[in-house]
Amino acid sequence: MAGAAWECVVQDPDLIPTPLPRRNGWRPLEVRRIDRPSPLRLLAVLVGLSRMMARLAWMRLAGRWDSRTAARLLRGFLESMGGAWIKVGQILAMRNDVWSAAFCNELSLLQDRACAFPADQARRVIEASIGRRVGDVFSHFEDVPIAAASLCQVHRAQLRRRRAWVAVKVQRPHASAFLAYDVRWIGVGAALLDGLGLAAHLQWREMVRQMRAIIEEELDYRIEAASMQRLQGTLGEQGIYVPDVHEEYCSRQVVVMEFVEGVALSELLRVRGSDPALAERWMFENNIRRSKVAKTMMHSLFHQIFIDNLWHGDLHPGNILLLKNSRLAFIDFGMAGSLDVEYLNNYKMYIGAINSDKFMLAADLMLMLSGVLPPLNVHEVRQKIADALQRWKWRARMKNGTFSEKSLSSSTFEIGQITMAYRFAPNWTLLKLGRAYNAVDLAIGAFYPEIDYTAAIAEFHRAQAPRRMSQVVADGQKSMAESMTMASMHTRRFRENTLMVQPAQSPGGDLLAFTARTMRNLLAAGFAYLAAACLFQADPALIEDALGTGSGWYRLIAGFPRLDGDVWLVFLTVLGLTTLRFHTLARRLGRAPLRLPMPER
């Protein structure tokens, strides 16, 4: 039972780690009262977005573009906005089919941090949500929260009836109103991009729909409580603790769970970065072996996906707690995932084909998993996917390779770039799986980059309980012939039904495309210059810090005639929309018209 397992983990003094010393001390959270969203929030978003875009444009024009730096600027903007903008960053980080690995990894470091709200507001949310007074439920309630994020904060308390110490997760006041406000304007932006035809294959509106679905789940804490209860037993078998949920005190806005006495992996990594000797002493005192912790994290994710079909969707270092003797506890189950059973079976076959070095079969299965395909040369795409998988397998076996070359997410990044190049529609199931892999990869890469992935995967299969493994083997033997036949059938269907597209373009079309690209580039340069001049007139220090007062660019920007704010708004809006129109036109003219092959006779 989960409760018995928790008592063994928490109450046994051999498994409660010693406190991790903090060299920089502890800074209390800033506290601010939360009111309903102000209409001026949109103005704050637009100002922050404009500053970020100006810096990105300057990096591009100055030839200093760097994906990681650009992602860091975007991450800073999203963290400052909080709320739904954090979810925007999480969605963008999932799109490894669009962005570079460096860009996605930087966005994966997005920290959901916020000021705390006053204890009286927290108490009102609790009492309104569970229908009981705080003093009737808790004999002790700490008014100072131990953590705060854009959607919630966590208080430590003691239950009056059971005398157990608990963590009380309380939703921020007006969280639904803030998120609805942000999502509405994000949806307007997505509709504008979609209407302009700007990168239409990215499916902006579908991205917003996915974000809404994630937010709806995270706003209902009953879903999180149910996920924790489902994972308690399965993760407990792996020696990983999931806090017990006190269901009678849970609601849409409050979840009460056992308080875990552990050290967050993120905190250990911070100490390890500033004082490696101190971190090593603490790990030695608590019998923390990096190799064992890393393999436990990896094996657990495999177990959650392939056996339990329910996985923690956000296993970043802040949600992984270290206990003594290399034991782990997982917290914050606001994001969890599962697969359709048929899809899961196909995905198992895909992973099995990679493990067996059957890369062409794996490529066929990836095409099956990708859903509806665009017009393409399926033979060419199939070969590229197989080659990418084979390269990853070689890298994973290298003794002197870097962690980023060998990590699981590196294979998904490369395949994502291939599918993006051929205009595949986003497959959100695969993207969510990739996010789970990437979160664990980043944690392992920071803590134990020496891990041997192929050996760890083989060890995972050997370590399964006999009952579980015998069931998996029996199911595999029973359906193997049928599955392979279906894979072959689907592959033939792809080859028969897929159009092999051949490019054709006329000289006149080339000239029009060149003209449209030239106009787009000139308009974009003009827009960047005017945006910089507008920012200078609003905040001269921003341009001075970026360019220096002695540069020619600074003098050119400072010399622009002063305009009123309304004039700037109209000017930049018209020029920006015109630039986007020419960009769309250039993309359409630059795309070769489709000439379908004549059918064979």
C-alpha cells in the first residue's frame, strides 16, 4: 500500500537526508496581494514583447545571432509575464521539429517562479474550496509559503486529525481570470499569424488549442491528485515515493499531500555549481551515488511509458527529491501523459526495432506514428529517418562522445528536423513523449553525463519483475506476426498512396520570387530601424546600453524625428503587416508548384 511504503521511506531515519547547507543563505519570497487582471496587462506584455523583439532583430542585423542567446531572451520575457506565457514556453520547447536543440533545451529550463500572495488570501481560497475553516482542518498552518509559482503556492501544515505534516498546494486567486485573459490575446496573435499565412504548417491555432488543454488540466487539482494516486503503486515498486494524497481535503483549487523531507535535485545542482566539494561531502554522507540515481530516473521513465502507460510529464530537477541511499521521490504531477493502447503498441514496436538495429522497419513505424502525411517521396524520407536512427545508435555506443550526442532526446531532435523539412503536421503525442524524454535527459545530463544509454536500456529490460516481463513477452509473442504483417501492410499503403512530388518553376516565377524576397528584406530592415527609433524615444537608455553612444547606428537612430505614440503605433503596425504580407508572398512564390507524376501503364 502507498501509505505503508511512505512510512517506510519517510519515518526511517536512514532514508531522511541531512539538510543541504546553503552558502548564500535563504531569501524569503516576496509577497504581493493578487487582484483581478488589469487591462494594462496587455500593455505590459506588448512593451516586454517589443523590447525582446528589438534585441532579437538587432542580434540578427549585427550578425550576432545565437539560438541559445535568443532562447534565453525569450525565456526571460516568458518568466517575467508568468501565467499562460509559461505554458507558451513549454509548448515551444516541445517543438523540436521546428527549433534547434540548443533553443529547445534553453526553453526547457523555463522556471515557473512568482511572488507569493498573502496568507489571508491563501486561507480564503482554502476555506472556499473545501468548505471548512483552516483551523478546523489544520492544527498548525505556516503562513509563509515554502514555494510559489505563477499558478499556485505551497504551504506547510499539520493535519489536526492525523497529526501528519502535509504540503498544501493552493491555487492563486483569480488564476482562471488571468489565464483566460492571456489565452484570449495569445489566440488573437495566433489567428493573425494564421491569417497572414506566416509559417502556416506550424498550425498556430492548434498550438493554442493544445495550450488551452494543458491549462484546463493544470487548473483542476483533482486531476493531479488522481494521477498521484495511480502512480503511487507502480512507482513504489521501483523504490520511488509519490506523496500520499489526503483526498478528503482536495478540490479544484487545493490539493493536500504528505510533506516529503528530501533535497531537490535542482538545489544540489546549484550547490554543486558553486561549491563542488560541499556537494560531494553531502552526497557521501547520504550515500547518494550519481550513477544509481541517473539509472533510476531513466528506468522509471521507461517503466511509466511502456508498462504503466502513465508518466510524469515534467520531471525536471525541481520535481525530483533525493533521499538517503540514492532513493528518490517525485512531486508535482500537474502534467501527466498516457497513450492510446494501439498507439502505445506501435510505439513499443518502434523502440524495439531501434534496439534490434532494424532501422528501416523503425522508419516505417515512425511514418505510421506520424499520422496523416503530406505529399512527399516516402522512400527518401524513410531512408533519412533510418539513417538518423542509425547515427544516434552509433553515437550512443561511443565511449568518448558528449552527453548531448548520446542522449535519447538527440534522436528525437534529428527526426523532428526531418519531418519539419518535409512539412509534416505536428504530432502532439510524439511531441509530448519527446518533452518527457528531454526533461529527464536534462536532469541526467546535469547530474551524471557519463551514463551509458545503451547499457542502461539493456539493464532496464533485465531488471523487470518476472511477472511483468513474462506478461510482456507473452503478449509480444502472441501479436508479433500480426504486428509485423500490419507494419508491412501500412508501409505498402504509404508507398502506393504517397505522391512523389517533382519541382517545376518558370524563369518568370523565379524573378517574381526574387523581387518579393528583396522587398521583404528591405521592409524588414526598415521596420527594425523604426522599431529601434521608437524604443529610443521611449527609453533612450535601452539603445545606449545596446549600441553605445559613439556608434554610427546610435547616431542614425537618435537622429530620427520625434513622433507621438499614436503615430508610432499606426506607422509600425502598417509597416509590420506589409512586411509580413511580402514574406508570405515570397514563401509562396519560392515554393515550386507541384507536378504530379504520370501513372504507370
